[in-house]
Amino acid sequence: MKRLCLLLAVLLTLSPLAARAEDPAPAQVDQIERIVRDYLKQHPEVIVEALKAYQAQQDAKKADALRATIASLKSELLSDPATPVGGNPAGDVAVVEFFDYRCPYCKAMAPDLAKALAADGKVRLVYKEFPILSPTSVVAAKAALAARYQDKYVVFHDRLMGVQGTLDESQIYSTAADAGLNVARLKADMERPEITEAIARNYSLADKLDIQGTPAFVIGDQLLDGVSTADELAAAIKRARGG
């Protein structure tokens, strides 16, 4: 309704009758309204075009605001010492992934992500644990971050992403054992306050970026929200390089 009112206001402003009268009389207003109404009945595509143009403007403003937000959060996205890094740590482009180990979409696209990184070889993968689906998701995220203290984050992450079906706590710890982790030590390290704090920072980051689900990727100044193919990831990486 607001969009239609804006359109009518523009048409009224452009009307010759409106242009000749700074304060048109009621009869003139009625005449202008009839002209506009009749015109729109004959040319409904004008409304559609106006709404599309308005939506394009709003989308552009939203994209600009998002780019500015990403730029303001660059340090938090890329340089948090509590955040694990994979791929090529010295890569010239970073892919920041927000994920949940119980997210079927994250698991489904894990092969495409690996394919995109393997094909490039110059991408730094930044792992943002974002456990939002269940309490078990939090347990898995804490276990993964605790695996860093045994230098097995990436291998454990990949194993957890490969678990089929619903992930439960027993599977988390059995997967840890299969990945070569000392489970007793892992459970003790999971209680470290810095792990809880790291996850809290990820929640805050996601909120600032308006990320409400998983997977989500920040690549350069872009946000890819939802499942992306290997080709889409590769294209986003190319854009981030300026290519």
C-alpha cells in the first residue's frame, strides 16, 4: 500500500494539472485522481514497473549496508585467535563459514566446499561454530573447539560433518575417539571458559550480519546465506579477488 501511495504521489506531481496549481481546488484534485485511476487501469504494468524499481532500490541499499557491516567486522571475522582456520592459512581470500554440526544442509554442501577449496588452493577457510539447532549442537561445537588443544580440529570437524543422520552426544565422543582424540582430555577442555566465550562471539557476529540459519558464508564483502554450489562459491571467491 505504501508503495502504491508513493507511485500515486509521483504521478500527481508529474500531472500537468498539478503543475499549474500550487494548491488545487477539490474539483481539480478529483479530476487528477480520475486521470491517474483511469491511466493505471489502462496501464497496470506501470505499477509493476514502479514496484520493481522500488524493490531494486531497497535491495541495493540493503546490499550497501551489508557491505559496510562486513567491513566494520573484518577483524572479528578474520582475526579472532579462538577461531580455527583451515584450507590455506596464507591464502589471499578468506571464506568464513557459519555452521552447525546437526545441520543437514551444512553436511550436504561440505563436499562442494571442499571441492571449491581444492580447486583453488589459495583460500583460507575460517570456521565459525554457530550451534543453533539444539543443545547437542552446542556440545558438538564445544567438542570441536576443544579438539584444537590436541591439534585435531580439522580432522574432527570433517568427521563430524560426515556423520549421517541425527548427531547425538554418544556419536560426538565416539567420532572424537575415531579421530584419534583423547576423549577424557577433550571433555575436560570443553569446560574451558574461552570456548564458551568464542561461541558467544560467533552468535554476536551472526546477529550483526543478520544470519539466522546455517550454512552461511562471508566471502570478501559478500554474504552467501544458505546452500551454495561449488561453482557459486568459486564465483564468490573470484569476485573477492576482484576478478
